Amino acid sequence: MGLSDRPAERHRQVAGLFTDRVRGTRSWDAPSPVADWTARDVVRHLTDWFPGFLASGAGVELPRGPSVDEDPVAAWRVHCDGVQALLDDPETAHRKLTNPHIGSLPLDTAIDQFYTADVFMHTWDLSRATGQDDRLDPDFCAQLLGGMEQMEEILRSSGQYGARVEVPGDADIQTKMLGFIGRDPFWPDRTPHAQ
């Protein structure tokens, strides 16, 4: 696969894969690996938390599409296109995002670290919930896992990640990353799926 290290291009790649999974979803009420979430809730999470993060930290208002309840595909498309337009805007390189928990960061870096990484991880949730290909880029899995392991205490105390799920010591990097963020990599049946 090979993801770019440039925020705009990496978002285009990561969000493009998520978009493919959105388009491939046949049942929006299918349960997901996140407790008490359906496939629809995976999309709802991404389209709900990020606009507030941008508005409060950078004064950016993303375009809003229909509600996820009404049309999850269109809701995601409008949201995703708005984020991509922001990243593609040359002015974004000169903007900052400030947040009491993370300080001040270049806007594109903040989007990449907090949002694009979230889309990447939730791609597995939507893929697994809807029976689609759940393989993720192994290099980005390794990069994310390496960064998260260095701040595990902060991440766990944030409430954003569940308890680590133990995985076999010889597991591949995707399985290790999923276990770290509190996912059961073998959900729903504990039978390993082809990686």
C-alpha cells in the first residue's frame, strides 16, 4: 500500500479507503467491534467529533452534509471532501490549531496526527463490521503503534482507548496495533482472519 508522509496526501489515501468501505456497506445497523456501536456509529463518530475539534482549535467550520441517520454515505462524503479541501488549501500550511491538551501545532500536522490516524484505525472497525477487506497499511500501523506506546498512560487515562487486548507475541503489526487500542483483532469470533 505505502502511505504518503505528507498530511494532505495521506488523508487522501486513508480517507479514500474509508470511503470505499462506506460505499461497500450494505447494513448500517450491523454491529461493529466497538462495543455498542453499529457501522453507522463508526461514521457518526468521525463526522461528529472532528468539526468541533477544528472549530474550537483553529476557527475552521467544515461543511455539514445530511445527518448520518438520514444518509451516512452523503454525510461522510461531504465531511471527507471538506477535510480534504482544507488540507489542499495552500493557506492551511500557515495556520495553527491550539488545544489545551496538545498545545499549538501546525493545522495540517494536527489533522494528520489526530484525525487521519483516527480514520485509519476506524477503517478496520467499519471493514470488520460489514464483512469487507480489513487489511491496513502495515508501515502506518507500526508508526502509530510506536507513537502510542510512548504515551500509553496518557492515552489510557483519556478514556479514548479501551484496555489493551492481549495478542499472540508473534502477531503481525496490525494485530498488535488493534490489541493496543483495545480492539479484539479476532472479533467477532476469535478465529484469526486472513491478514
